[in-house]
Amino acid sequence: MNTSLTERQKSWLTLAALWLLLLLLASLRPLAVPDEGRYGEVGRWMLQSGDWLTPRLNGIPFFHKPPYLHWLEAMSLATFGVNEVALRLVPALHVGLMLVALYLAARFISTEQIARRAAIMLGTSLTFLVGGQYVNHDMLVASWIGIAIWCFAFAFMAGDKPNATWGRLGFVACALGMLSKGLIGIALPGLVIFVWLIWTRQFKKMVYLPWLSGLALFALIALPWFVIAQQKYPGLFDYMFVNQQFNRYTAATYNNPQPWWFYLASVLLLLFPWAFFALNQIRQVRPQATQSLDMSPPVAKEWWSLCWIWTVAIIIFFSIPNSKLIGYVLPVMPALALLSALGWQRAMAHRAFGGKLFVGLCLLNIVIAMTLVTQVGKVTRSGRAQDVALVLACAAQASDTVYVSEAFPYDLPFYAQTSKPMVVLANWPVLRQQAGDGWQRELFEGADFDALAARLLQPPEELAKVGAVPGNWFVVQKGKNLVQGLTGWKLFYQGAGWDLYQSGRQLAAEGPKAAEQKGLPGCKHQGHE
């Protein structure tokens, strides 16, 4: 009996092993702040509050992005408990979709060997092993953008008229992309396909795309939340689409200004070292179009040009704004991985040492990713509030109130699993005039949508009023002695980067009954330090 594995079975086992490695790495580090603390807590609060319409940060509406990430986080937390891996399962599933889509598309475009190599290149990169576990919207929208481009490309390559099924799937992917991060879920697939159709002289096929059924599917999936949320919060569209998307793209006043070459360096880092082999494909450009490019095995020129247009168009699109974040370039990774695999095939596959070099580079990437993941907790320890959160969770009661000032401990509510939002103290009228693109703006702009939630934003004088009242806690960054001279506040715990103060004296009248009630759900949470 022949029990040897087929080539396709080997490929699928390889993809599964890479994904399991990703999950292992995802379990080895604490939440990164601010992003993972912010988005993780929005998902936890959605689950706890039962409000699946309104994403909330610290109980305050948070409309920077649509709710797809938060819905999936809440469902994952409900299923697997409140922990980091449950959060990271959401981006991990989406980067898994990206990997599978790349493998299937490459297998159709080229050969099993090329497809497997492209998938391994993506699966051993920092894009997959680190970016694939990072909790924010970027990997979700990148995956759906990639799937939308593949679907539309397969639709148009089907013949003289687009394949309707592939076309409809493209509209569905765009809808999920829009629910993931807004308009770029439509704009980027549209940009890539538009340029590609003109470049390959297929634009006349556009008229035959299943527009009516495709747009109906898009509307059915993408629009209900926007319509319902806009009805409840009339300023939502202007805030989300104009302020958070259009203005962020065109203005020069937001965080993270970077030079024009930032994304060129980013793709080399995120797909290191494989992206360098994609450069070997540049010389394949020829003045006259031919049926196939001069490489072995042959790849139709339309697919080759799609991958380059996909890569270049998106890099240029995101290089225009002054503000740049490395996660924005994730949508180019499937196309670049396929180009890298083709470049390797041309440059290295025929060399005797090629196989050993490929394995060595894969192992090097895995070691780099593992080193980053295991060391990041130590490096960022003083910036996180996890240690304070775990102490607070075992000392506080569900009815207690936590006050914060000067800085916002994004990860504290998630690890402590608080049931009440924190009260945030600041000079809010002044901050409305002077605050930059930071946590203060997140809170007061969100509070404008909900007058009741706005009560969580209090002036600094409130700290003196509640110090003598039992049941209050104050969390502040280490070294900022804001309670000096205030009655009632006593230092309870000094963490790596934050201090925890307790108010008043615990009344003897509370007795054993109150002691039994102490402890938040996070008291049982075992985090990473």
C-alpha cells in the first residue's frame, strides 16, 4: 500500500504547520499598547455590555473604524475566554485566509512547486508570523483586499466575458473589506483592477461584470450597520469617512510622518529576505507583449502584470499621505510573495545549494520572529499597566471606580476585566483646543456622540473630592505624584511603569461579606510579564 503523501497534501500540511506556529507565537507575549490594548478592550467591552451596535473604548463610542474586528473579537472572547490568544485568533484567521488564497491562486497561475514556495515565503515572513497575530484592523482589511483582487482577476481572465461567480465573490470580499476598515476595502481593489484592465486591454469586459447582483450582495453585507448606526448617531458618516479617512489621507497634521520611501523599506522588512528575489522579475519587462514571459515555468503576462500593478499601485497610494504606518502596506504581500517565488525559481532553483539555502532562510526568519515575540514583553514592560491590572483585579470590587490621569492605561481594563469604565481626569476644555492625534482626542471626540458617556471625562479637581471615599482607585504613570497633599489617597502598589493608589480607609463595617466580594474576573487571569 502506497502511503506516500502527494505534493498537494505536502503543501496543505506545510500551510497548517505555519499557521500552528503562528498561534504558538501569539501565546508568548502580552498585549502591545496602545493598539492591542485599545482594540482588545473594545471587543471585550462589546461582549460585556451586550451592545453590538456601538464600539466603545472605556464605555465611550469609538467610531474610528467599522465594527467587523470588534464583532469577531467579542465572539472569540465569548468562545475562548478573555485572553490574548482569543484576541489574536481574529487576525490569525485572516492571515490564514491570505495564505490559502495565495496558494490556490498561485497553483492555478503556475505550478504546485511555485505555489508552495510562495506560500512558504509568506508564511515564514514577519508579515505572517508577527503581523498575523497583531490585533488591529490592518490584517483583516489586507486579507479581504487581496481576496477581492484575486476574485475579480479570475473573473476577468475567464474569457471574453467575466465569470459571474468570481465577480460576485469579489463584491462580497469588498463588502467585508469595507466593514473591516472603511473605504479602502473598496478603493484599493478598484484601483488595482482598474489599472490592470487598462494595462492588459481588457477594460471593455467591465460592462459584463455582474453589477446588479454584485452590488446587491455588497449592500446586503456592508450597509446595514452603517445605516443603523447613522440613524442613532447622526454625525457618524462625517466623522468616520471625512474626518478619520479622507482627512487622515490628505492632511499633514496626524501622527507618524514618514519619508516617501518608508513603504519601500517596509516591504523589504516584512517580506525579508524573499522580497529581494522579486526584484529579479523587473528585468522581465519587454517592449513587445508576448503570450508568456521568458521564465521557467511560464506565467501568463496578464498574471505577472497583475502582481506588479497590485504591488506598485498600493505602495504609491499609501506613500502619498504624510502619515504612514507599516501595517498599511500589508495588502501587497500576496502579490509580492508570488513575484518572489518566481524570482527564486529563475535565480536559485537550478543551483545545487538552492534547496538548503531556502530551508536555512526559512529557519532564520522563524528565529527572528521568535526572538522578537519573546523579547517584546521585557522591552515594553514599563509602558504597560498589566502588572498593576492584575493587582487591582484581586484587590478591587466590581462596584469600585478607577480614576486615571495624564496618560491612558489601554491594557488595564482588559487584564483586570473591570465592569465599570474608568473616569479620566484632564482639563478637557483646553485639550479640545490643543490636543494632538492621541488618546485624549479619541475620548473627547467619542464622548460627543453620547452625553451619558461624556460624564466619564472629569476635571482634575475630582481627584481631591473622591480621595476620602472608600472604593476608589487611582492609576498614574510612575513618578507623577499627583496625589501629594490630597486627603485619603495612599500608595497601594508600585508597578514597573504605573503606580496604584487606593482611596480612604477600608471601613471595618464592611466585614467578611465585603471581603468575599473582592476580586474582579481578571484576578484569575495569568498574563505574560
